[in-house]
Amino acid sequence: MIVERFAVGVIVERRPAKSRWQRHVWRVTEVLPGRPATPPWTVLHEADGVTQFYAGTTDLVVYSKETEALVHNLGAEMPAVWVVLRPREGAVGLDLLMATVDAGEAQAHADTGDDLVEMVAMPAPVQAWLAPFVAAHHVERPKYKRKRERADPEALAAGRLPRSGRGNGRG
């Protein structure tokens, strides 16, 4: 299996929440191609209670045997990158866990209920990296549809189950 990586930097925004149960609301605003020299959680801009941070750098990782979701992502009206942030103790209160171009992987993190998963538009350089990878490695797999046994209406009317309906003492 072939694995490729593409480094991205993540920009997030923290703004005051309009809720008594939560102090701040976090939102991923952008994914930047490359590895900037900026340290993680550097404040980039602050105004009117809204703070923008450089959350850090992470790698998008793709696998040659797992391209189905990538095909769908690239074919979407707005190809996306999903960023996963995890709550933690500390000054900022979040860790940059990962970024992915696989919607299924993002959904798995969203299902935990603890992680914050945000979708942003995929930058053109990421698309330019991902498209040839998918073109080179994606293999369309035929859809398998199982065939059911035909029901015997007369047997059903008589109360007899077909031979495959074992397990209930009849048949």
C-alpha cells in the first residue's frame, strides 16, 4: 500500500459564546498548504473579543487502497478538508489532533462527541496534490447486490416456510 502525506497549517478562531454553559466558540477558518515556521497556538489577530490562532501543522495522509471517499470529496461541489480539534486542559483549551480529506475518517471523530470537527474548503494546492494520487490509485470496484430467494406464495399461504427459513422448528 502506498501512503502519501501533505503538510497543512490550520487557522482557528475563538469568539465569545452567547451561552451561559460555554465561554468560547471555536471555528476552523482556513487550512494553509505547507509548514510555516510559526509556533502552534500563536495569536495572529485579536479584535472585539475574537482571537485568531495559528493552531499548528499536521499532515493530510492518504492511502492507495482507500480512495473511494477521496473520489467523492474531489467530485463534490466544494472539496473539503476536515480538521479535528480535541479539548484539553491548558491556556488555550484545545489540541490540533489531525486534518483529513476523508469524510469517513472525519465522521468517526465526530461520532465520539468529544472532538470538534470542522470542515473548510480544500485549498487549490491540496487539490493539485490529491487529484493525481486518486487518478493513479483509485480502482472502481463493482457494486455487489445480493440476490434473494423467490418466495413461494402457496407455501406462505399454507404456513410452510421455505427451506432457508430454518431455526424456528419448522421447515
